[in-house]
Amino acid sequence: MRRQQRRADEALWRAVEEMAAGLKKLPRDLLVRLKELLVLDWRKKSGARSQLKLAIEEALDAGLPSGYTPELYKQKCSAVFEHVYESFLEPPGAAA
């Protein structure tokens, strides 16, 4: 019985570690993608903003655990977009 419990605990721990690794990878991959989409005056261009929102939604949809409710998912997408909007005035590497 103890052996079975230990195996179950180890399997659960591996699953948690895999999920954590995926969650750590999500922001790195998203940042790479966003840097490709940030163009000069991106905040003024509705097409650029739409592409940015879509990239965020796709990344979070693929990277967040399945336990997120649709409402929580939308909140996270909005929070990430707001952060990007306020943090990236110009594309990375652009002269200020």
C-alpha cells in the first residue's frame, strides 16, 4: 500500500513539475512573439493592437492550465495586454 502511495505521489509531483516548467516557458515565448509584433507607433494602429491581443490570447490559451474558467482566462488576457500597453511605449531597440 505504501509503495502504491509513493508511486502516486511521485507521479503527481512529476505532473506538477511539468506544469510549472510550462508556466515558466509561457512568458518567455510570449515575449519573443510580442517583440515581433511591436512596431513603431503600435499603440496608435488598431491592426497592431489586434494582432497583439490575439497573440496574447493564443499564448495563454495554449499555456495556461485547463482549470482556468473562461472568465479568469479573459481577465488574464486583459491584464497581460494592459501590462504590455503600459510597459512598451516603443518597440524594443527603437530610439526614444
